[in-house]
Amino acid sequence: MLEIKIHSTDVMEAIAAYVKEQYGLDTNLDVHSEDCAISEGVVMVDYKKLDRVYKKHKNGKLVKDQNGHTITDWEKSKYINKWIEFDESCEISFHLVNERGW
């Protein structure tokens, strides 16, 4: 398994390159600069998170499967909008796995 970490400065450079390529805007995204084009110098990352609702018996106890795990009620579970601030102390990390297992 290979872990890849991308620091916030790399992400800001990638965002600036994307904005320049897609919209033709040459922007200053250096959050330490007074001329930073980002509102308040912070990038907001919006994402959706599943707000799970678990099935319950009529007496209010949770319904469990044969292994003792609670059962999700997919019809009542909804995705909710969440956000985080992506600043200079943040980094993105993910793992890659190929057929060989690295």
C-alpha cells in the first residue's frame, strides 16, 4: 500500500493552475499575502456525509443482524452537507493499492 500526502501549498498551486487554465484568471492564492484572491484567506471544502438512521423495533431497541451489527434504514438515512476549512495546516492523504499489494 502506498500512502500519498499532499500539503495545502500543493493544493493551492493546483487550484491556481486550474483557475488559470479553465477561466483564464491569474490569481494570487498565497494565504499569507495581503493580495490573496480567496475570501478571508481560507479555502472551504464542502462535502456530503451520510447521516445514518438505524432500524428499530416497536419497543425502541435497535434491530440487529445475526452477527449483532445494527441495521441501517437506508430509506430514512439522508446525506447532509458538511464543510471544513482548508488552511496551511491541512493536508490531503490517501492510500493506493495495486494488484501486487503495495
